[in-house]
Amino acid sequence: MMKCWQWIVLVILVLRSAVAVCSSPATDGERRAKSSVLFFLAPMSSSTPLENGIELRSGNAVMNVVALRDDVIRIRISSDGSLPEDASWAVLATARSQKVDVIHEDGVEAIGFRTKLLRVRIDRKTLALTLADLEGNILQKDAPGWPVEFHGKTFRIYKEMPKDEHYFGLGDKVGPLDRRGQSFTLWNTDFYNFQESSDPIYKSIPFFLAFRAGRAMGVLLDNTWRSSFDFGKQVRDVYSFGAEDGPIDYYLIYGQDAKQVLSGYTWLTGPAPLPPRWSFGYQQSRYSYETESQLREVAARLRADQIPADVLYLDIDYQKSNRPFTVDPEKFPHFADMLADLKQQKFHVVGITDLHIADLPGAGYAPFETGSSGDHFVRNADGSTFVGMVWPGPSVFPDFTQKSTREWWGELYKPFVAEGLSGFWNDMNEPSVFNVPNGTMPDDVQHRIEEPGFAKRTATHREIHNVYGMENSRATYEGLLNISPQARPFVLTRATYAGGQRYALTWTGDDSSSWNHLRLTTPMLLNLGLSGFGFCGADVGGFIGTPTPDLLTKWMEVGAFQPIDRNHAEKGTGHKEPWVDGPEQEGIRRRYIDERYKLMPYLYTIAEELTRTGVPMMRPLFLEFPFATADAHPLDLDSGNEFLLGSALLVTPQPYPDRKDDYRVLLPPVRWYNYWTGQQIEKHETVPDKTLGDLDPVEEHPSVEDLPIFVREGSILPMQPLTESTSEVPQGPLTLRVYPGSNCHGSLYQDDGTTTSYRQGDFLRMEFSCEEVASGLRLHIGRHQGPYQPWWKQLQVEVYGWNQGPSYILINNKTEIASTLDSVRHMISLTIPDDGRGTDLEIHPQPQSAVVVPH
């Protein structure tokens, strides 16, 4: 017998069909006429076992379910008897072609198979799919009745939504971190002045992570058409997803924890390449530094005020009449010399190159002339070139679904690379078009797909829109690699699709200078990281409007601990450089930028980790502490805007940063240290909530100058002396901050920071570990792995939570040296040589003999 909510789903589907039939006007042609027909999968009529799965027939419909790996299942469904071509802009061909052997299971009511990790069960009557682990835990279950619904080419898939399941991802959609109870549309949109309820915005990343009782599963819908996701907003106990056209092609990614799911998603869609190290330095931007003298003044002030910085940006006003790939000779009369001078001052300059090419036939504008002669621009349905209004005025648009067009686009960067620009910024690539109701190209604009792995054909903009920005950034990335194969490209994109992390970093778009937007930044960046884009940031200070002094200061504090730290401002608003608002505010802001640069070895290490594992630099708490609460719900639902930077640092800004009230920080159930003072946090009474379990609350009193940060026990943080840029060689020893505790470990990754030689093994890796023993602490510093030669010759070891002295240290069971006690910072320190062969230390509160195992 059907449950109440199942009847509700059925009624909604029938009513939706009736509405479609009654409201579809004949003037919209055959597509709407066909979409008015409601179709469900009928009972199974036949099945065919496959090497790695099963194919089922239901009348004229076909359902293909296969295992690419033991933990990755692919589902493809078609209502017209045949599956579409196996091609994807997002999922790598190498992943789609993988397969594992399965054990088929054939029952009276259901049919399916199992892998070494998962069991797939498909109901014979409804074709409803259930995915479980081999212990019987249900990971995902289709809603009973009719789990797949077709309205002609439009489709929707319905899944049961357990009461204790939570959902994360879909990129930087605004709103709370948890997507439960919300619905979203994926259609890349230039949403100027977006707010907390705005949707859709700039990106379409149709991937989400489901988290329930500590277990995790990922879902990727690989469909580039306008799509939507509903997490119980329409029907309380059902979530659903679908698209207006295109294939039903989705992936289920299993993991015993969320990190494994992210690893599986990275395997499917590709890893993010390691950006140049300078991209993790402080970045200063404005729309616009309109003249050469303005840019030079900003650079000079940063250095004069000893504010570390690496990157300066040029927005559209450096171009002649806003035309991409030009330089205004009046505003920037010595462009190449300016870039050379700034390079001497250890600045990298990033130039914007929007994708709209000014429509200027016969004017000697090379990008238009070469693009036109090569037939590289998208066309209208009648075959004429599409022209839309953007910053240069009437503009044409490259047809990036053609490999030849991407190669042509990449060649346009040669003069800019030769002149000294270090990176490029692809904006407005949703694509944004002015003065039209839909804000973008018409639906019937034609794109020619001439791409390896795809059948050669013409597609409408409705199919290509959501991947257009990604293919723009791909063309830029591949072009830069072709120009300088040994240099790591830096590409920043606003619009993208799943898999776009292979080509570009991103940011959250045109945010506002408000306390609310500062608060929104954290969940937006966390969900971006959970969607493959761990190299991400926001416009620090807010792009739109002028922030109050305190707002800018607080934003710069938080931004210093996010993956990309770029300060940006709109034309006509107040300046947001660190020195605005006077020396007191500047001093606070400089302190946090300084701290970012001291942490650069740690930042770079977790950045490299992201490229291997898909685990983002900036992390929600449940990623590291999946069982922190009594019922294993995500701790993030209770902890305001807390986030982790790597596994070690817990950053705890105010949940509502404009309020002056004290607020509660929830510390996950391990020992923690105060990052600023080194003091170990004393255990307090657990929070009075039976669902939260053994958590430790800390009361914080907000102030302009303070951002509470805590260090997880067992962390070993590599840090460096302060530099003015990442190009400057640090002077002094590498510091290892040791925070004793369980599972004590740390790592360090270094390379030259700019070239691709790390891919051939030219890097340095070090591993560290420590162990608390009755007599003190044992610390192991691993040998140097890899040929890259570091900048340091000594290590400064700092052990925190240590309030006894004098302490003595035994090195490799040979040499005994004294340490220095710093009672204010609750730590002891010592300096030892680093010859690359590794070192073992035993640290004792009082002089005594000790035994260690020598190398």
C-alpha cells in the first residue's frame, strides 16, 4: 500500500502533466508539443547482463547500470530505445571506459548485481533502483512508484530523502551550507548584486554530496542543459533532479567517508592542476586601476607600508575602448616596461581578457579579423554571425566547442605573455549579454561541436550554455601551456561547469560590501570546495559598495585564511586597499596578511594535497570530524561559520559578524590549542544538547582586531620567516610548530613554485610525526624525499602546550642540547641543522638519559 507522501508525489506528477497539456501553446513548435506528453518507465520487459552491470528494457525505454569501479556506479536511461553518444565535457574518457567485474543477482522481485563494495537492486515492476553497501546500509533509493518521469525530452528523477540526510555541493549557490529544504536551478547567469536568495548565479556544477550518519555518497548529473535540483522543498521526504533536455546520465560515488567521495569525483572529472605559488599570496584588484601611474602607486604603497603582496590586477579599463587583447596606449604608454618594473618589485600582474570580441570589420582589430577569417564565431540559426552588446559595444563570441577555435583563442595570448603578464582572468563568460531579457545568447544560437570524443554536429545554445564558460577557460589554459609549456598557467574564471577545475581557479562573483555577504562567503566557498573547486575565493571587502572600516578589516582577516585572498572593488565605490581608513585599521589588516605569508609552507602543502586527493584546502568540519556529534549529523549545522583550513587550523569567525554579542565556538571532540597564544584549551562542560555529544564550547567576545583560530592536537605546522612576496627567499630556518596529541603528524611539500617540473618529480616532500611518552615527547623529522633543494639549512622546532623548563633535547641519541622556554606562548623552542637525512628528537622536561632508535 502506498504511503501518504507517495500519493502526494503521484498527484503532483499527474497535475504537472495536466498543466503541461493545458498550457503548452502550439506556437512554440514541436518541442513543446512533445514535452506535454507524460511518460513513466513501465515494468521491466527484458534484461541483459553485462560484464560490469546490467541493461534493462521497459517497452521502448532502456536503462543501463554499470560499475566503473567498485565504488562508482553509472546510470543511463533513455525513453526512445537507444542511449545517446557516450561523450562528456565533464567526465574523463579514461574514467567512462573503466569497468570492474560484477556478480549478478536475479530475484523474483528485483534484479541487479554487486561489486566488492556495493549492491545494486532494481525493482522489476517499477525499475526503482536501490544502492546499498554490502552490510545492507541503504545509500540511495529511488522514490517508489515512478522514480523517473519524462515530459517528452524533459525528465526528472525522484529519490527518497531520509530525515537525517544532508546535502552539500552544487558549487557556490548562495544560502546555508546544507542544501536540504532548498531548490536550485543550474543555468550560468551574470547576477549582478546577487543576494542570499538569488538563483541561478554564475556556475553550473551538477554534483552534490549526501551525508548521513557519518556515511557519504556523491551524485553527479552529467547534463549540460538547464537543470534543477530540489532537496525536499516540493515534497518533504523526496529529493529530485532533472533537466529540460539531454541525456539521463548520472553517477553514484560511494565512500566510507566524504573524503573518499571527493576522491572518486576527482577521478571522474579530473584533478585541479597545481597553480603557481604566487597565486596564494595576497592579491590586490580594482575595477579599475585605470592608468599606469595608478597601478604603480598601489604597488609602491604596498612595498612602502611593508604589506606582503604578490598579485596586481588589471580590469577592463587597461584596454583600448574595452576591447579584449588590446592595451590603451594613452593610459598605459609603457605597458611592457611597467610590467618589467613590477616584476622587479616581485609583483605578478593578471590581465582581464573577456571572451566578447568587438565587432569591428575593417578596423584592423586583429582578434576580430583572425577570428572572422577562421570562422571562429558562433552563429544565429540563419547562419549569420551572432552579435550581442557587451563592454566593447557590439560583440561577437568565439565558438569554443570547436577545438580549432580554442587553439585560435590560445594564440591570442602570445603578445601578452611576451610583454610580461603573468596570468589571465576570464570574466563575463556565462556568457553575459547586455540589453536582452534573458541576459545571454538566444536559445537557438548555433555551436559547432568539433571535438575529439564527440560526434561532429551542431548544437543549440540551450545545450552548450552551461559549459561555455568552462570551455573558455579551457581554451585559455591550454593556450598558455602551448605558449610556455614549462610555466604553470594562472586562469581565473567566473562561469564554469563540472570538471572546470582542470583549467581554472574561480571566485564567487559580484558580492556586496555588507556584513551579510561576509557571512555568506564561508558556505559559498565550502560548497565550491566540495564541488571540485578547492582553489577559490571571494572579492574581499565586497565588490559592490563601500564597506565600513570594521567590515573591511574583518573581511580581510577571514580572507587571509581562505584559499585565494583577492581584494577587489567596483568602479565608483570607495577604495579597499589595506591602508584606507587609517593606520590603526591598516595595522590590523597587515597583521593577518603577514600571518598568511608565515603560513605559506602549510598553505602550499595543502594545495598540493588537493591536486592529488580532491580534498579542498578550506573544509567543513564534517569532512575531518564525521562523527563529532552524538547522532553523527554534520557539526557544521550547529557551529555557525566555523571552517577548517587544511586538517589542522580551525577558523571561527562570528556567525553574524555585525553583532557585538558574545558567541559560542564549538570545538570538535579532540584537544585544541589557541593558535595565537599557544595555550592548550582547557576542557569545559559539554554543551547541554544530547545530539551534540562530547563537544567543547568556548565563549568568544568579538572585537575588531581578533579572529579566534585553534590548532588541532597532533598537528605539525611548517611555517617560514615573513617575506614581502612568495618570490622572496625566506631568510632563516623553517619553523615546525608541534602541537602534541593523538595521531601526531604533519607534512611539507615544496617545489620551484612556477614551472611544471614538479610533474617530472622535481619536488621536496617531508613527513613529520610525534608521540607523547611518559618521559616527554618523541619527534621524528623525516628525510628529504625528492631532488628539489629547499631554501633553509636549519629547522626551528617549537613545541606548544609546554610550560616546564628547562627542557633538554637528545638528537639522534648523540647530542644533548638545551631549549628555550617561552612561558607567554606556552612553548619551548630549539634550532637544529637540517641535512636532509632526517632527525629524531627526544624532549624531556628535566635533564635525563634517554634511549632512541638511531637512523
